[in-house]
Amino acid sequence: MINATIYYRILAGSIRDVSSLVLSMAESGVKNIVLVSDKGFYSLDNINELFGNDINYILPLKRNSLFIDYSH
């Protein structure tokens, strides 16, 4: 049996800084978090913030991301 907790918080569309999400995760008290967010939160600074706080994440890449190889 999998024991899971779902916690969500709706943020204004203008917020693109992941630090507000890190604060929400700390307030929830949940450990072993996987953050699932939209592509608006994808940035090197946000990835570093998540990595530095040992938070797993799923963030879609923007279409112009250099990580996507469209040559095939």
C-alpha cells in the first residue's frame, strides 16, 4: 500500500519564483516531496533552489529549451 499526501496551493500567475513553493512545502510538513509544476517555473535559479533544498521535481521544458533535440 502506498501512503501519499497531496498538498496544493494556488499562486498568482505572476509568481515565477520557486522560493514561495519551497515555503509552502516547508509549511505542509510533508517529507519526500515531488513538486509537479508548469513550465513557467522552469529556470536555472529555480532548479538550483529545488536541488539545494533536496526537493524532487517534474517541470516541463519550454519549447525553445536547449535540452530538446528537434533535429530528428
